[in-house]
Amino acid sequence: LGALRQVRRVLRPGGRVAITDILDRAPAPATLQRAVSDLDEHASDHGFSPLMAKPIRLADYESLLEQAGLIPVELTDVTEHTVLRTLACMEQKLADDRAELVRKFGERVVAQYESVLPLLKSAGFGYGIIVATAPER
């Protein structure tokens, strides 16, 4: 909410902001919570910071935008065109070019991607586009 309030503060009256965000689309909240926990644990085990904060549902953005003083214009779930394709492409790239990726980035980085992909696929994450405007004065 703090970031949205800051956007509202600097946005001109009538100005628009477009945001993209990872969404909670899991069929059951426990599935998503377990996935976020698994990702955090995985990152910690490999010496990395946690990958993400807990995602929220797209529908929750309307209220957050309004609380920040912004007017929602568009809330669009684009998961089918983004997350699923991206994960499939990442998986294919790792399969096709593993040796080259290890040469360029090292075994540790490639292993990190290989081990986190199944967690990301099972998490039920989505991806959304959120557009809002600042009220006219």
C-alpha cells in the first residue's frame, strides 16, 4: 500500500500508472503458502535472499488502489500468456542448452534454476496488469 501511495503522490492529476505483478491464483491458499515457503527455504539453502513477498489476488488490487487514492482502470490476468509460457521456455532452454549455460553461468546457477522450476510450476502463481489513474483535481 505504501508504494501505491507514493505513486499517487507523484502522479499528476489524470496521469496513469501501469503495474505488473505476480498474483495469487492457486486453487487453495495452503498451496500458495506452501509454495512461497518452499521457495524461501530453497533460496536460503542456496545462500540467496527470498525470491518474493506473498502474492495477492488480482481482485484485491481494486481496494488497494482506492485506499491509495487511485482510480482503478484495468485489472487483467495475463497468466496464460506469460507465466505458463515463460516456465515452459525456461524448462526447454535448460534441457536444450544445459552445457552452454553451465559454461557461461556455472553449475550452481543452473542447478538453482533446475531445482526452483518445479516449485514455481506447482505454486499456481499468476501474472497481472493493473492500470490506475490519479483523480482530476
